[in-house]
Amino acid sequence: MTLTSRESDIACIQREPAEIGSAWSALAASRQPPSIFLTPEWIAVARAHESTEPITLAATDGVAALARETEGTITFAGGQLTDEQDVIAAPGAEREVATAVAGWIAAQRPARVRLEFVPEDRPTLAAFEAVLTSAGYRVARARQTVSPILALPDSYDSYVQSLGKKERHELRRKVRRLEAAGAARFRYASAAERAAVLDRFFALHRLSRGEKAGFMTPAVERFFRDVADALAPLDRLRLGVLTLDGADVAVLFGFALGKVIALYNAAYDPRQASLSVGIVSHAWAIREAIASGYTTYDLLRGDEPYKYDLGARDRWLARLDAERI
């Protein structure tokens, strides 16, 4: 399938997502590492929960899901609940696609362009800065947040050995303590139990304290449920469950795409905090990921200490703000 019009010389054209869905999916899957947040299924859910005007651009070897806000600012589609935002391009074509998309935006002459949560190691922001600066925009770029990621070895023993001495000792101690407290095991929820596990995930969230307690509003819960409904039929949803004496005490809400397992959110029973059910559920999810042949465990946005205890390394996401002079 050709994404650009053969009758036109323009670099990008607007298309309906349904017209390019299969090509978009193939491009998102070919990206390394792949990101669930750049797939058409994710973007469709995110757009359904936004009040912005959707803009979908197609170019040779690329797609860009954009949004125009009420006051005219152009951004990537997805909003704050989309952990990674970027153009979608064939390997090796990232800079060219980003340049073409930036050129299309510059031709629209919006007063402001704002890009967020773009991987710093991609050429996207540099391409946008060059194009928009030449088009008469004042451009600022800055690091925004970290998105720790863990490269997985070929065995769980190798993974544990790769941790620092302190982290290795602490993980083993916490696992032993949990196992001594009762019958503990980890599984990924089957299709038949997905609804019940989702309900348990939200129930555990409502038991949370502090900032986490206020996160799961009814609107956010609806978003999570819509994401689950969209991704489960594609076998991309992963609900990891830690049970203790038959009770589900932790649920991990994550995704699988290519060789990547991504952890999007988690909820734990605070009454079991002394047993470290959170860190152990991640460790056992990593064990299952390795056994299943995955090569990356992506802990996504945020610098929570447990991510580094698990051996993750920072990957930076950055932002770009451009104002027309």
C-alpha cells in the first residue's frame, strides 16, 4: 500500500485512519523498539477521550497522528495518558518523515506547536526544530521526564545476577519473605478471567493512598477499560496477577508488542505492603517475560525508585515548544 497520493507532489496528505490502518499497524510494529502508544488502536482510544480535532497525516514510509487544540495549538495525538509520542516511520526513515510532518505543520502557520513525551534518542525533535526555526518560529527543547527500560537477558538467573549486590540481596530477601507468608504465585490473566481481574485492578486502586489514590477517576477508569477492550482481541493486553493464598493482591496492567513487555500501571493491596508484593510482582513478571522470549521490559514514564531496584536504565523523553514570531 502506498501512503502518499501518486497524483500529488506534497510530502504529507491528510487521510482517514481507516484508509491506512493496515499500513500504519505494519509501520508501528516495525519500529525498534515497538511502542503500543504509536499503534492505530491506541490512538483511536486516546482520541475518543480527547476534545481536540484529530489530524492524521500520511507520507511515504510514515504516519503522524496529530491533534489541533481549541486555541489552535498543534500537538501529537494522545494526551497525558499516552506515555510516548512520536511520528511513526519505517526504520531509517524517521528523520525524513519528521521533516515532512514538520513542514506540513509549518505550512498551516499555527501560533504554537507543542510536542511532548518524544524519545530524546529519536531524530524527531531535531527535525522539527530545524524546520520550524526556518519557518519563523521561536523553538525551545528540553528534557521532560525519564522512561526507564530494562534489557532482558536469556535467563532469569542471569537477570538476578546482573543486579547490583544490594539490589540482588534485597530482591531475594523480599521473595523469600513473601513465599514464607503463604502460597504465592504469578500468572497472566486468561481471556476468560479478564473482566474479573480488571475489576480487581480498579478495586485495588481505590484502596491506594496518597497521590495514587486520586489518579483513578471514573474518566480514567473508562479510558483503561477502553484500552483493554481495544488491545485484548489483538493479544496485546497483559494483566499480571500476584496471588497470595488464593487472593489477588497485585495486578499489573501492561502491554505486549513485538519483543517488548510494557508496564503501564499497577495496583497493590496496601494491607500486604510489608510483604513487598509490588516489587515481587514485577520480578516475577520479568521472569515470565524472559521465559516467553521477550527482550525488553519497559517500565515507562516516571522515576520511581523500584524501577532502578529492578535494574532499569533511564531513557529520556523530551518536549518541544514552538511559537510563531
